[in-house]
Amino acid sequence: MNEFVSPVPMPALDAQAPEPYRGIYGMPMFLNVQTHDFDASREFWLRGLGFIDLFSIPGQMTHLRRWAFQDVLLFPGAEPSGTSAGVSFACVLSQLDEIAKRCEELVPGCTSGPREMPWNSRELTVITPENTRVVMTAALPMDPNGQSAAWLREGGFDIPG
């Protein structure tokens, strides 16, 4: 069996985010996002959500990335008619407030949260300029005596503690 090491750090209150990954790989999953205001969307994803511009064809496509396997391709497209796709990206707890602040500076009112979720995470929801619903989700350390651990045990998972 191969040992795969995830780019997502183990849940901890002091977990450190990895740097954006600039390597080239076959992408197992990526999100295609059409936007009616290509420049505004690109700027929002870069400055607000913390992605990097891995590769661009000016005016046609921008390949954005955060950590390994967090890829988004932006394309010019039609005016949105409601919330388009929704996607979740892993982050660490210390990033949530800063992402919310940067996004709110760019587009006031575009965030909700962060809030504690019953599946042992804290999540920030962001609506981007092209109406993509982005959830930045940070895993919380597992409290072996907490409700999340109890639910996992009920589901047959072995949780120490």
C-alpha cells in the first residue's frame, strides 16, 4: 500500500497552513468558474481567499491555487443568475478571521460566520463576485469526550478516549 501524506495539517488550535503549492500535477479535481467580471473575480480569489495565480492566459483563463489539490479555473462568462457552484476548501483555524476580513474589505456583506459546525469544524461562508458559494472549513481538534466524538463512535468509528 502507498502512504499518502495529505497537504491538510492535522486539526490543532495552533495548526500552521502550508504555503500555496506551485508544483505541476494531474489535477484529480478542480472547479471551473465562469465570471462576468473576470478582473474583479480574479482579484477577489487572490486577495480575499488567498489563492495564487498559478498560470494565466490573459482575458481567457486563470488557474488559481491555494494548497495542493485546491485548484480553480476562472473563465470569462455570462452574468450570474443566482448562486452558482458551491465548493469547500480546507484551511486552518487561524486563517478564518483574516480571510473574512480581506473578503469583507473587497465586497462588504459577502461573508457569514465563522461558525461551529456539528461535524467538528469551524466554517466561513463566502459568496464571490460571480456568486460562487465558497466554504472555508477548518477542522477542530477532536475532544474525545465531546458530541462529535460520540456521533463518530455511534457510527462505528474508533475514537480514542
